[in-house]
Amino acid sequence: MSLSPTTPSAAPSVTTGNNLLKTLRKLFSTPTSALGTSIVIVFVLLAIFGPLIAPYGMNEQFYDALRQPPSRSHWFGTDHLGRDVFSRVVLGARDILLLAGLGTLLAVLAGAFFGLISGYFGGMFDEGVMRFFDSLLAMPALLLALLLLGTFGPSRNSVLIVIIIVYTPIVARVVRSVVLGVKHKGFVESARLRNESLGYILGREILPSVLPALTVEAALRFSYAIFLVASLGFLGVGVQPPNPDWGLMVNEARPHVSTTPWALTFPAAAIAILVIGVNLMADGLKRALQGAD
């Protein structure tokens, strides 16, 4: 008689699921983090189901309803071209969340890789990588983004590349600082004595200690990435018309603010609410993971 070979392998997935549920409970255990998490969930749902929620197309024009204030037929009013502001705000959620989310994810993966390698090996390699990242961090994020977009040209792909380049050094420094404090501990030395591979040591021994700080940093970078995408759209060097980018909508409505203030107010409010929601969620996530430790 023998035990089923699938029994041991099921334990990690059960543990991961339990940890995720505990983290979610802690996120909803305080009013501020519960509010922030709820806001983020609502915007994610808008991004997923936006085409089903929006009553009109993003560039559908109503020539008989130019500059119409909020009403039953146009909840957020119409802009100077007769486009429904509510539909454009809803449909713009997908663009900004996809760009900011994917850019943040790739920046976190790249930053985690460089931070793990640099912190673990140290020496001249660590010095060279960190000094290069310091040179990137010497410039404000928006200025660096503008310089890069001047090279790549304005487009979705360019904005994605900019987010990766701007935030990878920050994530790498956070990961490296954790690795420097962990790599000489007993469980890492034990793995070296067992002649474990580099991938095993970094992925199975050091990475779990990095994950709490990395998760919080990812949430913070996500909020900054949202603001960066919106800022680049506002400056006209990010996502280009006629896409319903929130920053671009604010820029387009600015000359007409005296006649259609709602066309500026609602996309600006969407940016502010989403950024605040992500920051509140990140703060709750930090408390939850510190409590888990």
C-alpha cells in the first residue's frame, strides 16, 4: 500500500490559496484598504466589461447634442465634438489599466531579476548595474519619460517601454536591499553547501523573502504608472487621438473648460480616484504582509 503521489504536491497550492485568502481578508479588515481595494476592483471590472457597459462608441458623435451637460441620455455630458464623455471614460479604463498594469508587471519582473542577480553576486557586477540604474534615477521620472518618447516616438508600445525603463531601476534597488540582508543567512548557506543550482537558491530560498517587499513595491509602481500614462497623454506624447486616454481627454477639454467643464472634470476625477484607490490598497497590502511576517 502506498500513498498517492499527488498528495504532497497539492500542499503548496493549498497553502498559497490560504495565504491569498488571508491577505484578502486583511485588505478588507480596515475601512481605508477595503475602500481602495473596492475602487481598484470596480475599475478592473470597467476595463474588462467596458464595451458592454458603455452606451455609445468611444468616437460616436452627436451633432445635435454638442456640449450638452450631464443628463439622462448622457450621464457625464458630451464634449465639444458631441462625444459621450461617460462612454469614453469607461472605455478609456481598459487602455490605462492595460498599459500601466503590463508595464508595471514587466518592470517588476525585470527589476526582480536584476535585483536578485546583483544583490547575490555583489562585487563589480553589482557596482556596475547599480551605478547604471543610479544614472537613470538621477532624472525625474516624467523628464526621463519625455526624453525616451522623443527617441521612440509617441505610441502605445513606446509608453510601455518607457514604463519598463523608468521603474525597473527602482524595483531592482528594493529587491537588492532585501537580498543583501538575506543571502548570508543559514538557509541560503545550507543550500550552497548542498550544491544547489543558482536558480534554486535565488528562486526557492531568496525569492520568498523578497516577495512581501516586491508585492508592495509593485502596487506602488502601478499607481505611479497610471499617473505617468495619464501625464504623457495630457502632454500629447503618449497614446494618440482618437483613443479615449484619460490624460488626453483632459488635454482636449482644457481649451473648452468654460463651456464644457464636465468633459475635463470626469476624466480627471477618474485618474484621481483610481490612483487614490491603488495607493490605499498598497498601504493595506503592506500592513497585511507585515502582519503575515
